[in-house]
Amino acid sequence: MQDKPEKRSRQQVYTLLVQIGRKKGDGLPEGSTGAALMVYASGVDEAEAVRETVAILKQADTAPLDVTGYGTLDERLAQGHEIDDEERALMGRALAENAVIVAQMTPFFPGDGDDAQAAR
């Protein structure tokens, strides 16, 4: 019997900030111009995590516009980010379930100082 080396991809969880625009049936609050979503997504690399996130958000009738990656847990810790137990638990769940988890949604409204849509 030959020992074959295991070919396993090492899944990691990436923290992503996704800006979404408006689309009919998107579920965003009335009057909002879009939203920012804080997402934890698993993938073998950040590019895969982004692709999976965008695909799932499109299936959910949202209109992803831009994705910013903040890296893995280890990368974020190395950058000095403070990560609480709740956030770690959500990251663990994303890894265990090989999932995309939306942890927070912040809608944008006309006149908001951070309204990314007003600049477009």
C-alpha cells in the first residue's frame, strides 16, 4: 500500500467590506441609496472568498459594487485590529460551514457623510 500525500486546500476566513447599490427587491430600507456589508467568507484565498461572496449576494437580489478585503484573522491581528469574541465566533462559523456570513449591514441614505453612492 502506497502512502499518498493528502491534497487538501487550506480554507481560511477573510473579512470583507462589500458596498452594494440598490436593486428591486434587495430588502434595503426605503430611501437608502445602498449599504455596506461586513462579511466573513471562507476560501482557499481571498480571491475565492470574494468570488463566492459576490455570487451569493447576487443570488440574494443585491447589487454588489465594490469589495475591500481586510485579510484573515492572523493578518488582521498582525495589523493591530481588535477582534472580539463575537467576531471570532462568526469567523469560526464561516470556516466550519464553508460559508459567507453577513455580520453587519449599514445602509446609506442621501446626505450621509459616508454615502459612497453620492460620489458616483
